[in-house]
Amino acid sequence: MMIEPLPGRLYRAAPGFEDHLEYELGPGREDSGYCVPGGPFFYTAEIPAGPVFWYRNIWLSPIKIEFDSITEAAGALRNIQRNWSSDLFTQFRRGALIQEKLPALSCKRRPFPWLLPESPLGIWTLLDAHRMIASASSASPFPGGIIEFEEDRLGPPSRAYLKLWEALVRCRKWPQPGERCLDAGASPGGWTWALAKLGALVSSVDRAALENGVEKMPGVSFIKHDAFTLRPEEMGPVDWLFCDVICYPSRLCEWIEKWLASGLCRNYICTIKMQGQAMEEGFAAARRLVEIPGSSVVHLYHNKHELTWMRISP
Ligand SMILES: C[S@@+](CC[C@H](N)C(=O)[O-])C[C@H]1O[C@@H](n2cnc3c(N)ncnc32)[C@H](O)[C@@H]1O
């Protein structure tokens, strides 16, 4: 068996957004020999200077392992740490046999909310029958970067609440009963529904109507208004600011900057919509927001052509 640390990082693209990841990483990676052309992985020998957003996961400390048998491969991973998830694009049967020899990870759908464990979760993939790339640390806290919830098919009027749940689980924090939330771009009401279910007091702002059942939930008050012309001082202090407005990314940035300057909110979760925008404007907004101390920008498993900016107070 041979174990060789690799400089740099291995990226798994967010499916459907391989071109965005390629754009962020820049040219010159195909020679690495670690990625199959046209496949989901991108290897960079050097850590990119700028932030990268359009990934499902990143192998942060990659190693290449050459092995003879399935038992040897599983043993090599177990010697490093307990928890591993696979992300296979080839050798599926052999990969499943290796994973079976590792401690089982629960990949079942879960009810929201639950507290994510802090224990490290490694990730590995097979290049061929005798070579794997593994990393003891990865960018996503979810096995393979995937998180599935037990969905509520009756209560919420849209499935948008799934990305909010994912963001909150990722932050390991969610609104508590009685906390004040501003939900901008709230209609038809998926996020408002999820927040009201937590017992929060939700001010939902949208130019379109909130679904009737959601508007009547305890703790919900609806304001029919352009969210961006409501000044923070008019709204007063809130514990959480949520925004899922479809808008130009630069408009979102300006609005967030006003809220930050006001000091009237502690926690933020906002969607940066990319659809229909020149790609560069969306990237520029994501880079502008990620510069804000204590914040992160990610492509959630439940995000479509959009990114999520999060800033949670300690
Ligand atoms: C993607 S939908 C939001 C979905 C919502 N989060 C949910 O869970 O159901 C985007 C919303 O932004 C609203 N919107 C667009 N521009 C707005 C603005 N300037 N102010 C308030 N709402 C706006 C639209 O009316 C639409 O309801």
C-alpha cells in the first residue's frame, strides 16, 4: 500500500454548475491526472487565491492511496479516523464494498431540526480499482455534501423551506420561540411557515400576497411592501434577517450593508439569485458578501441557480 499526500485540493462540482466551478478555478487543471475529463471532480495543485462557491464538497487535505484489496483500502481509512463517506463516480460496486467495511453513517432523511455533530467527516472516491483519493477534512458537514429532510407535503406552500432548513442545520443555530425574524421576499410563504413552526415572531415582507394559511399562523404578520425600501430603523431590531427576494445581486448587497450598518440585526441568511444575471455580477456580489467578517457563502444542496450568504452571531 502507498499513501501520498497531495498538494492542493479536489473539488466536487455542484451538479449542473460544473462550468461555474471551472470558471472560478481558472484554466490549467487537466494535466493533474487525478480527474477524469468531463467528470465531476476538479483538482488544483495550488489552493486558489480567491473564494470558490460552486462546489458540493471540497477535499481539503487530499491524499492518494494505492491499495491491493478492499480490506486494505478500508483499513487505510479507518487508521486515519472513524467517519468516512464516499462520493463515487466510477467503480461503484467496489466502492460499496469498501464503505461496508467502515463504520455505518446514517444517510436517512431526518426531521428538522437536529444538531449536527462536530466530529470530523472524511470523504473518499475511487479513481480506479486500486487507487483512491481521500481527505480527512472536507468543506461540507453532510455525507457526500448531501442532506435530505423528512418533508412536510401539506403545510408549506413551496419547497423553498428546504434550503432554509439546510442553512439553519449548517449554522447549528435556528430561531428560538419569541425571537423576531424579518422574512423578505416571503411569498408564497415556505420560509415564513418554517420560522413560524419554530415559534418565532415573523414579519413577512413581499410585494405579492402570502398564502392564506401561512398568513394566519400564530406569530406571523404580513407587510405588503418593497423589502428594499423598508429602512432598518422603521422595522426596529430583529434577531434574524432572512431574504429570498429575486433581485439583482448588487441590490441585495446594498440592502444588507444598510442593515449591518444599522446594528439592528444579529443573524442573517440570504439567497443571492444568479438566474438571468450576467454571471460576473453574481460572482462579484458573492465575493463582496463573503468579505464581511464572520460570514460565508455556499451553494447549498437545496440551492438552485443561487448561492446562500450566512452570517450568524456566536
Ligand atoms: C423565490 S420567491 C420567495 C419564496 C419564499 N422564500 C418561500 O419560501 O415561499 C421570491 C419572492 O420575492 C418577491 N420579491 C421580488 N422583489 C421584491 C421586492 N423588491 N420586495 C419584496 N419582495 C420581492 C417575489 O414577489 C417573490 O414572492
